Amino acid sequence: MRVMVLGGDGFCGWPTSLYLSDRGHEVTIIDNLSRRKIDVELEVESLTPIRPVSERIGVWEEVSGHAVGFVNLDLATEYDRLVAVLEKIRPEAIVHFAEQRAAPYSMRNTHTKRYTVDNNVRATHNLLTALVATGIDASLVHLGTMGVYGYGWSGSAPIPEGYLTVKVPTPDGEIEREILHPANPGSVYHMTKTLDQLMFSFYAKNDGLRITDLHQGIVWGTQTDQTSRDERLINRFDYDGDYGTVLNRFLMQAAIGHPLTVHGTGGQTRAFIHIRDTVRCIEIAINNPPLAGDKPRVLNQMTETHRVLDLAKMVADVMGADIAYLPNPRREADENDLAVRNDQFLALGLKPTTLSEGLLEEGRLVAARYRDRVDPSKIVCRSVWRAGMETADDLVTELPAQA
Ligand SMILES: NC(=O)c1ccc[n+]([C@@H]2O[C@H](COP(=O)([O-])OP(=O)(O)OC[C@H]3O[C@@H](n4cnc5c(N)ncnc54)[C@H](O)[C@@H]3O)[C@@H](O)[C@H]2O)c1
């Protein structure tokens, strides 16, 4: 298939591009490299030394024999160029990762709130209108988030895959309707994903676009079979307070001798997926598009749920680390339970990669290898959900000597 991977230079997009390329798909990456520019703004770098995009694409061709295209294009602001690229490539499938994806960054200040909404909503809407305008019948697979559902809203009921059946009282008795699960975003970033959902519903209904929205859990892990073929293909690893995600942060912290940073009590339960499963799920999704006229197909792209404190204890036990309880910069429940349906991916053949010591070890090795690249002043999260909320001081000012 001819596949365009929007945001294909990012943490999920790069391994997905290589996986699809390896599987024989003809891949073109579209990315404006905004994620790399945000690293410059935040004065932090990926823990792993990611190479410039043209170099990593060149290395991939060298090691695999497969060419991957690249277009530097801002989806939110360069509509005409987007149309031209779509008409040139005429993709059969489009995978859309290209959004500002960090909740803490989206809450950092007024500028980052506005940027996140402008970037994400416009990127998605430009893409949808460009598909309608060009008449290109590509199926669209978008990366949403489990965070659109919020946490704790439905009590102990497992979170369904996108839709909820409700009873509506009418003068003639009750009728049943299927509605999008109520949106309950916990940050400006999550809010943009709930707005994406509405746009997808409209364009599927009005224009017959074929859309799959993947509500993904927190991704952990670093490497896939493709990115580990050459060090110059290495995937990015975010460890900083804004972009680092919880389990990868714990692995990095344990590997460098930093206490594990648990926010609040650590009673938050979240959904997780390993990066190796992310790339498989994307291929499953592009191989199983909905039909024109169908409502957007929503799948929960996650394989397991864990309480944050349980994860911290597991990493602390396996790798030997202390746990630090820090003020929670987010406005969220201290504790929640979480049960999630993921029947569709399982039925479509996903074999979940679940948390195991072997995979934790891979994270530890990556973090240990590149520990000298860590700036300890970037580890504590300082983006707060409301001005004036308490944050912690740095726990470590200098990197402890290598064990
Ligand atoms: N990483 C996770 O744990 C996680 C969890 C759930 C959902 N997701 C979703 O998956 C997607 C990918 O996440 P990621 O971790 O790879 O993020 P990332 O920031 O590493 O990658 C996103 C890529 O999109 C590009 N991009 C952003 N705006 C763009 C624009 N306007 N035009 C062109 N390119 C643009 C960035 O430069 C970057 O390379 C995101 O939409 C995110 O919301 C990620």
C-alpha cells in the first residue's frame, strides 16, 4: 500500500514508518520537525541520540533496501502544499500522528495552550478537508488517546471502544441510541483529541471518509526490530518533565540513580502499550478500514492497565531505586480504577506484549548507555495545571557516579 505517515519523525511515527516499510508498504513521511524544535525551546534532548531525519532515512535505505520518502510540511498552516502532496502521492492509507502530544506542555502557559489547539485542530481539519477536496479515497488512521474518556467517570464499568449505548426518554417511550462516549478531557492536549473525534464523526457522516480513531494508552519501550538494526536508526526517548511518559521516565530514573518521581499518591491507574505493539496495531488498522458511510471505527489501542505506584514499586524492586512522592502538577483524582475493552484488536490478531522484566531490562540498558546525555534539571515536572500549584525542587543536581 502507498502509506503517508504524518508525524513520521516522532516517537511513534518513526518506528511505525520503518515497520510498514519493512513489511513492503511504500511509505512517505510528512513532518514539520516541530517536535525537534520544541526540544530546542525546552533546552532538552532525547535521551537517545536521534539522527537528522534525512540521515536516518538514508541509513534505513542502506540497511533495508527500502526507500522512504520525506516531505517537510506543516499540516496546520500549509494547506495548499498538503493538497499538492496528496495529489502527487495518492496514498491508499494515511496514518496521522502529527499533533503536539504532551499534556504537561499543553498546560505550560498561554502560548503552549494556544499552540496545541491551533496546531492539532487545524492539522486534523486541514487533512479532512484536503481529502474531501481532492477526492482521494485513502483510509485515515488517527492516533487519539485513552485520555478522551477521562478517568473514573463510568465507575467500575469497563471503558467501551468509542461508543456508548444510551436510552433516550421520548413521549413514545425509550429509544436506544449509540453515542460517542462522553468526552472528559483532563488537559488542553486531551481536549484537542476530543475535538478531533467530532470532526471525524462529521466528515465520516457527511463525506463518507473512512476513518479509524485509535485511542492509545501510554506508550513505553524504545526500540523495535527495525530501529535496532543500526544505532543511527535509534528511536527517540523523552525523559523530561513535559514529554517523558511515566514508565520510560521510571526506567531512566532508576538507570541513572535518580529517585522515581511519583506524583501524589501514585494511585492513578493508566492504560499502557509497548511501542512494538503500537506499530503492529497501526498495520492491523490500515488493513481493516471501515467502509465509506460507516461511522468512525474506534479501537482502544492498549494492552494492560497499571497503577502508577505499582509500576514504580516494580521498577524499584527490579532495578533498585528509591521512590519520591512529589506534589501532583495535574488536576486529577488521586486514585482511580480503570478497566478497558480492547476486544477489537485482540479479535484482529494482536498478541499483546505485556510488561516483563526482559522489556524493562531493554529500557534500563538504553538509559544506562546514554545516561551522560541526561540533564537532571529537566527531570522534575514543572508544568502545572493551574498557576500557583506547588512543584518540587530538583531531587538531584548532579548525576550520581555510574554504578
Ligand atoms: N507517546 C505516547 O505515549 C502516546 C500515547 C497516546 C497517544 N499518542 C498519540 O500518538 C501520536 C504520536 O505521538 P508521539 O509520542 O510519537 O509524539 P511525537 O511528538 O514524538 O511525534 C509527533 C510528530 O508530529 C510532528 N508534527 C506535529 N505537528 C505537526 C504539524 N503541524 N505538521 C507536521 N508535523 C507535525 C512532530 O514534529 C513529531 O515528529 C500523537 O498524536 C499522540 O497524541 C501518543
